[in-house]
Amino acid sequence: MMKNYVLCVLLFTLFPFINCISQTTDGQKGMSIDDQQELNGIVLDQGNNSPLLYTTIYVLNTNRGTVSNEVGHFSLSLAGLKTTDTLRFQYVGYKTRILTLGQLLNDSLVFLTEEVLNLSEFLVFAVQPDPEAIVKKVLKNKKSNYLQTTAKRQMFIRVRDITDIENFKLNYKKSSIPDLDRKTFEQASEKVPKNTTSYDDFLGYLYFNKNDRDASAFKVDPIRMVTLKEEGVSKPGQVAKVLEKALADTKENEYWKVKTGVISQKIDNEKIKPINASDSLGENVMRLSAYSTSLKEQLEFCLMENKDEWDFLYSTGKYNFTIGGGTRVNGEDVYIIDFTPKKNGLYRGKLFIAMKTYALIRADFEYAPKKIGNDVSFLGMGYTEKDFSGSIFFEKNEDNYVLKYFSRKKGYSISLDRNFALIKKKESFMFDKKLDEIKIGVAMKANKEESLELLVLDNQKISEQQYIDFTQPEYIKPIYVKQFDDTLWEDFDIIEPTSQMKDYKKQGEN
């Protein structure tokens, strides 16, 4: 329950739009672009000039592409491109627009026109379609519409985390480890940063196997990972260093467990196994299996199996659905369905559902005003889900729909006022012997915002043997930065960072 929490609203009113470089348009067709490394621009609604967030952008006849960010901005590496190359801007419910790179270098402000048609322009209905019945068919046809395939997918993934701590204190109770005394815990309480921001930008390949019973299982082949974390978060303090050493000294017949009240949990020795000096990789190294596990939990969103997050699909009776018209997406006729919550519903949003297959092409939704998610207060622990928004887009590939992009944002508040014990024991025939024990009280109140964005840049079918033959590396070595650095992504297509990300520096940095 306390594992995740996260995100609030990023405001953006003005955009620094680009000085569209390369003013040297000599009129040469197919001219290479040498002076400019990146195209930057913004996608707007032609009618009201509002930004179109999460617009998909493709370089035609290539595997290149990107998506506009949450304020409509986009960036695209120009490596290997020519002025005659064409880009397609696609936003569900809007007319697709195709522009040459040369045109965009002269004016990178892209306007799209809404394309919402009356249903009579598609079909003549004897009976007006029932929007709730249409929505129910999304889950009924999910298995046939979203077939699992054995594939290698290049993905760009961005995870952001903002934490504001109102109160934090460690109250020393007891410790059998000399280096973890009262003074150490008091100093640790004082050093906890009140406001922290972190993000991970990851580019790599994910390998999926259609014959794996776990549809969310995959192998990871990293290309690059860039990480920003506050000093207080990225560098372990004295308490963490001592605990790490104590955990590392655990023998095969020993184990640690965490206990609070009557609740206790044994810690898996494999999960606390440290990276040792013999690995010769330095200290800034992450076990790829740990990152993969975390990513797997996040990616389950696109499977549409979480009944809380996809409540409007699983509990349609809690919502009012209305058909707002129709549109066309890649040659398919699509219903546009708006929904709002009844008394027990949580979300409001818009769905785009294919008329023939009932596949969910796109969904954009959020908590409706005055709605909150889980709100729990129990045994000194408090947890309230205050904000949520999601956006997801699938593309049709032959007779299958494959993920192209999704964004999920969460905002939580948490509180904690409980005593905890970390106990080391040695296994024995009768009763396990206690070797060490640390007892502390934790008092904390915090707000946390978290977001995940994923863009599929390339999707290749592979054989099962290719999947089997690939071995996931054991480690990944992130590039740690103090501020977002454009130069680290010069030759790659990524999701354009917001101005907040670009301008943010670690605390204490000038």
C-alpha cells in the first residue's frame, strides 16, 4: 500500500518556441541537416490554441518517432534525416497532418484540426447505439484484440517522483549494533531532505514471449539510463551504510525480518545481496533485475487488468456514458464516448472504441472533481489517493492492437506513526536464535507525486528461439546528473522534458 504514491499538476502557460534554426534553406532537395541536432516544436488545437498532449509523431518510411509531452512540446533528433523527409502528426479525434522536415524547420508550431463526425456519416442505425453496451464489449473482446506476441520492442520510459515531507522523525528505542545509536538516528532524522525530485530516463529493448503465461513478463536490454536524484536520496547516509553492511554479513543459516506490532515479514536473502567489489563496476551500479521488477509493476497498467484503475470498464453501472460522435483512426471507424461518474464512480474521461472490433484505441481519464481513491487510516498508518490521470494509445498492426504510448500519474498523501523492529535470527532445530535487534519509532507525514510515461519507438516480431537466446545483463550503470542534460540524448528520440524538469537542479546547486 505504501509502495507507490505521486503526482500533482504541472502548470505551463508560456512556451519558448523555437528559433527554427537552419535558416539556410538553399532550396536543395533532400539536403542533409548538419548544423542542427534537434527539432523542437509544439502541437496545438487549431480551434482554441490549447496544447495537444501525447500527440504521436512519426518520420514516415522509418522506425523513427516521438510523442508530445504533457504540455504539447516535442523534440526529435535530426541525425540521418533530410529536409525532404516527412513527419506525420496523429492525434485521435483530429485530422492527421503530414509536413516535411523543411517546413517544420521554418515553422515548428503545428496546428491540428478536430475531426468529430456525426454517426450518421458512418452508418445508418435502426436503433441508436447504447454507449454503455459498447464500453462493456471492450473487455469482452480484449483477448482477441490485444494478442500477446513474441517481440522485441524499443522503448523510452520516464519515471518521475516528487516528495514533500511535512514531518519526519526517527525515535530511537533499542539497538544491539554499536554504530546505530541514538545520536546516529537523530542525525539521520535531521538530514532527511524536506523536498526531493528524482527521475529516471531509460532507453532500451524489452523482449516479450507470447508463450509466457505471465503476459507482463519480459527481458531487458538497456541502451542508456539517465538518473537525477537528490544527494540525500542517491547517497546512503550513516544508518543506510551500517544496515547495508549488517545485511551483507548475513550467513546462509541466518535471516532478517521486519516486525511492527503483530505483523512481521521475513526478508529474502537474495533481495539484500549487495553488489561487491569483485564485480569491478563501481558504486553507481544497479541490478537490472531490480529495475525490471519495478518496471513490470508499472507496465501492468497497459494490460487493463487493475479493476480500480480501469473501474469504468469493469463497473460500467457507476458511470454515465454518452456518444459524442465518431472519427476515423488509420482507416478505422471509431466511436467517441464521454463518461462521467455517478455517485460511486471515480473517473471522468473520453474513450475511442473501434466500431467493428470494439478495441479501445485510446483512453484519456482522471479523477472527477471532489473524488479521491483509497482513503485508509489504520493502526498509525494513513494513506489517501488524491490525484490520478491516465492516457493510453494503441495502434492497429494487421489484426492486432499494440501499445504505442501510455502515461499514468498518481498523487498520494501518507502518514505513519508506528514502532518497527529489524531482527536478525539464526535458524535452529527448536527455536530460532535472536542475534541482533534494532527498534525505532517512525513518525512521518508526506505528499508524493509520481508519473510514468512510456513510448514504443519500434516493434519487431522475433522468434521464440531469439527470445530464449537473449540473456538479460546482470547490471545497468545509470548516468547520474545534477540537471537535465540535452547532450546525453543528442542522437536519440525521447519524450521532450517539461520546462520544470529542464530547470530543476539538485538542492544546493547554483
